[in-house]
Amino acid sequence: MFSFGVNQVTCRSMVTAFAGCGILIVAKHLIHFEDDSWQNTVMSNFLRFLVVLLPLLMCRCATAQETNTKPLRAFISKYCVDCHGADATERVQLQQLNLEATSDLAENRWLQILRKLQKGEMPPKDELQPSDAERKRVVAAISKSLEQKSVKRQKDEGRVVLRRLNRVEYQNTINDLFAINVDVKDILPEDSTAHGFDNIGSALNISSVLLERYLEAVDIVLDAAIETGERPKTSKRQFSYKEERRVKNHKSYLPVDDGLVFFSSGYSPTEINQFRAPILGDYRIRVSAYAYQSDQPVTYRVYGGIGIKRHLVGYAQAGLKPTIAEFTTRLGSRNTLRVVPYGTWLTKWNQAANEKNPGLAVQWVEIEGPLIEKWPPESHRRLFGDAPIEVINAEEIKRNRRLQPDRQVVSFDVDGDARSLLTQLLPKIFRRKITDADVEPYLQIILAGISSGYSYQNAVRVGLKAALCSPDFLYFKERRGQPLDDFQLANRLSYFLWSSMPDDELFALAAEGKLHDTEALQQQTERMLKDSRSQRFTENFVGQWLDLREIDFTTPDRLLYPEYDELLKISMVSETQLFFNELLENDLSVLNVVDSDFAMLNQRLARHYGIDGVKGQEFQKVNLPKTSIRGGVLTQASVLKVTANGTNTSPVLRGVWVLENILGQPTPPPPANVPAVEPDIRGAKSIREQLAKHREISSCATCHRHIDPVGFALENFDVIGGWRKNYRSIGAGERSTTIFQGRGVRYKVGLPVDAADSLANGNTFGNIEEFKRVLLKNPDGVVRCVAEKLLTYATGSGIQFADHKHLDGIIERTKLKDHGLRSLIHEVVQSNIFLNK
């Protein structure tokens, strides 16, 4: 990265230059002018401009002013220099830190120092200690300096640097803007993260590669939005597996009078080859099936796609009598479907006739589609309204009848129609009011395309492509150091709760200047939380706060965890999302994150947890017995899986996770020259013994004194969140008596688990229940952590020192409502932090 001092005038000039160059380059890139050398030169220069100069927009002005820091220097010399001096081995050398430095790194260092001084963790207990008065003076001096710098920075520049849409927001915005359903997220490079989230302005850079991907994505978007062909025919057909060539005579499947019985839930070549989706679109699927040789319902799943490129459509249960399940899914052209049982098995391959285990009898599969409400679709009407569609190559067809008709939107008043189209669309694309000056560049691009021989429809595509690749669409443009205006507030609220653009109601309130009204803002927040689009908030916020997006990062070892399967994984994530939704919908206390008297379970997850009485794969709220070790997110399988790897658990990883995500106590990264501790899955040595040896390294002891006990509290939970009293081993240990799918497991019963420990503050616990009670002794710490995560995600910026006084107020006000999650979100939205850049 480059580091330059950039004033605000320069930044504004560069944004303007970026916008102007972007429009020109997109136009030249799309319209084939004769002077290709001009096009290549400008494109080359523009990409260099992006790569080299755009990072300057993220830079902050920095001027250091020396103040009198003699008392602080005296304190450091007296109490800290032995460990943190220039010749010391500790990583933080205090004599080299300048309290007036304005870099993020320096401020973070001083903040860490401040926290350790406030908690009495430094100097260490066995070193010379300052008096209470000395400690208070130094804490006050550091706090005052950090506060002054933070307030000045926010006043001069705002909290949030110029930030762009991340790829999830981009895809949602495109789909909501044009009423389409396309997946372009994976075309774009993965976004960088900061402070645990991928919508942080300082981490969202831009590159020439990203700009090229935007051009590619917009083509896909406009192809999906513009539809000038004849209305596709919708059909409804039923298919029988008894007619499927690959399985009808296969001896691993059992023909019965009314269908075909599947036993194997593993490999199953059950694609419906009699069907291929004619076009990309939505399709309705109905499956009639029943449980065979079973006194319990049999679960099955349906996949869509072709070959290995498939996606899960959903799970259902077949009852003891024929049961019809219905799904709706999106299928690509030439895609088909596959039905596969779950939790059943075939004892011997090719011997279905002799199988005594339960199976799934599929009677028929009905497929209807593509499902079309109206034609042309809403996406096309949003662009062209009722503009006429004609065959524009009729004359060519007369001369060559092999040509296909080219049906396109036509205009008999190009200037007027194009101007009207842009005037209607650009306010939505730019998410603000527009002027004639905003419209003119894109109008000129369209007219230039017409002059170069483009059809009206294709020329409009060029203009829209330029607009959708412009900074006005890709970036949130907010005024530095000032309150957000109504349109900017509408954007912040909408991207917070919906991860997408404002709807018509929000735009209307912003245009009337009413959104800053406290009551109006509260009503809109409440309306948006009740909208189905708020599920994006749950998925994106919870998915990153609790790391649910990492659920597929590791695959549990099949030898050690044979019971792990796809339905369990899906159920894990759904439990945590539905638990969060339950807190949100009913304004339940945030402290339920630590412990709750209920859980959101389906049959698969309840079986995994050893909880009886839950039937069916639909989730339900289950009241937990007082003796249950479940409750809260700490004991949810999703969290326990993402904080482990595929073979073992680590108290270090889990301890760091709890400190950072539940208690709001970030831990510094480990020293580069110290190897990580890897649990011994052979079962010869316990992880507690390994970590005790690790803490003998002086540079590791301080942090591990805080981390390890927190992680050990969760040690009774294995890699997939199951309860254990002993570790599973592939080496030493006794043979397990567990039976899975009719066979004995291959892992062994290893060393016993010891989850008891003592926290750094002296609190002791013997198990997970006692650990939860210890955490709830400091409820404000948990609430503050959740509030900080919400504010970080909502504003696209990490918490800064000047924010803490506002955070204190938020926490105090939510106490009056038992720290309810919904109340907390309302407080976040009404806060000074949220309402300002």
C-alpha cells in the first residue's frame, strides 16, 4: 500500500476524475469506435489510475503535534521499561511508541495498554506496582489523548472511509433493482475483511480485475433483465423412476407396484433423465413418497442441477402412507433433479430384494415450469415499460431465411425515450436525488452508440452498463464529518437490515426529508425488521459475527466422526440463525447468547444433542430441562464446529473465539517464532498437558493465562458439537462399543476430558454450566460486545475511541428493556454513531 498525505480537496477531485474516466472508458470499451489506439491508451492509463491512486481515497491526513507527555514517560521508565524497553524481548516496546501518533496501529497499541492498566493486568503482579493514584493519572492521560484524537478525526473526516458495496450487497442490490434472480456474487473477487466483517470501508479496495468483473457481471444482469422473446411455454409432467433406465433394472433398487424403493443414502444415480429444464427459470417440484419397511417416517432430500454441479433443493419426510412434498427451486437450462433418501442404508449392494432395513418408496416426481407470472417480466418493464418490441432484422431474413428473428425494443424518439428512461432509473441506481447534470453523460453515451450504428436497445445497454460501473452506484458517498442526509440515512439503514438498496417507501421518506424524525426512523426500523428481507441481516451479520460462513471450512474426519452428515450441518446453521431470530422477534435479552432455557431444534439436531421428544425435520422452539448442558450459542453445534478443525478441538482456538465474539476482548496474534499447539489425536498426551508445557514459554504465558481456561470450558464438546466424556482416538484407547448404521465404529475411547479451570480473574468453574454463570456475573461486558459488533456491521467501520461514550449510553438505555436484542438494534439506529458519517 502507498502512504500519502491527501487533503479533502484532492480526494474530491480524484472521485470526480474516477467518475469521469469510468464513464468514458466504459463507453469506449463497449462502443467500437474506429480509433482503437485511443481506446487502448485511455483504458491502460485508467487502470493504472485505479491501481495506484485510488488507495489514496482511503488515506487519512496525519499531522503529529508534540505535547507534554513527561508524566507518562516517567511512569513507563519506572514500571514498564524492564520488560518493554528497547533491549527487552517483549514485542511491545513502549519507549518507541508516540502517544500523539495518529496511525491505526499506534492507537490500537495504546488502547491495549490502556485496557491492561485499567484491569490491573500490567505491570505483572510479581513486578513493582504503581499506586492507585499513579495508575489513575496515567489512565486518564492516555484516555484524554485518545479521546481528543478520535473526536478530531471524526469531526474532520467522519468515522467511515469511502466504502463500496461488497459482493453480497452488490448482488442483492442488482436483483432488487431489476426484480431478477441472478447469482453474480461468485464472479467478483472475494472481499477482504476487517473487524470481523466484509463490509468495512477500509478493507474494500478496488482493482482493475474487479472493474473487469463488474463489466462481466453487468452483462449477465442485463441479459436476465431484458426479455424480448416470445413467452416460454409452461408445462407440468409426472415422472416415474420405474421408467428411468439407470435404476429401473438395477438390483440395488426394489420395484414395487406403485413405485421404486431406494435403500442407499450414499451414492445414488437417481437423476431424472426424462426431464431437462428448457430454460433458466423457477420450477415447482412435487414428490410423492412413503416409508417402506419402517414404523417411522423416512427423510429424503432433493437436489437440482446436472452431474456434480448440483445444489440442495430441500429436505422432506415421507410418512407411513404416501406423502406429497412440494419445493420451488431455480434450475438452469438442461438441469434436472435427483431424489436421495437420508439415514437409510443397503446392507449388500445389488441385493435390494433381500433388504430388511427401512427404505424410501418414490411413487412419482412432478415438475412444473418455468413459472412465469407475466410477460414481458417485471425486470423488462422496469427498464423499458411498454415500449414496442419488433423484429429489427426483417429485411435480412427476407434475403436469408436461415437467420433467426432478432426481436428488440425500438424507439421512435431516441433522445426523449432515453432521457425518460435514465431519469426514472438513475435515482434508484445512484440511490439519491439526481439532476440533469447526472443524466447528461449517460444520455450522451446512448446517443453516441446510436450514431455508431447500435440499435436503441443495445445503446441503452451501454449507457446502463456505464452507470452500473460508476462510483455513484458502487460507492456510498457521504459528507465528511457531517450528519447523514436523508438519502444517506436511508442507504445506511437499508444496507444494515436488508443488505440491499432502500425500497420505494424509504426513498419517498428520504425525498420528503422525514427520515431523521425519531418516530419515523423507529417505525421504518420496525417495518424493515418485519420484512422477509431482514433474513439477509440474520444470515450476513450472524454468519460473520459467529463465523457460520466457515461451516464448510473443514470436513470432520469420517473415521472419527462417522455420524456427521449434510443434514446435520444444515441443521447446525439453521439452529443458530433461528435462535437469533427468536431473540430478535420477541426482544429477548442479549444475555441469552450466553445461556438460555430454550433451543431451536429439529429431529436430526435433537438426536445429536440427546434430547428426546422432537419429531420431524421442521424446526421448533424446545424448552430445555434445567439440567441441560445446552442453551445459548456457546453450546450450539455450529459454533463448536467452526471453532474446531476436522479431527480435534483446541482450547486455544475456542478460547480466542469466545473472548473476541462474546466477551469483546480481542487477543493479540501469537509470536511468529512459536509453533502452534496441535492436539494429539493418537491419544497419548492430553491437550491440557501440551498447553501446560506451552505456557512455560514466557512470551506465551501472559495471553494463554486468559485464553486457555475459557477454551477448556468447552472441552466436553467435540468437533461436531456432540457431548463427550472422553476424547476419540485413532491410536491409544479402548475399543468403542458404539454402533453406527449397523456396524461398529473404528475410533477408540481415549483419555478423559477435564473441563474445569480457573479464569485469570480468579473465578473457578468445574463444567460448562458453572462457566456460563461466571460469564453472566458481568452482563454489561456481553451486551457491550454485541452492541460493538452491531455498530461495526451497521456503519462499515470499527469502533473508535470517541464512540465509547455513545456505547455507554446505548447499554444503559437497553438495561431498561432487559437488554432486548430488538431494543438494542433500535438504540443502534437512533445513536449518534449511526446517524453520522
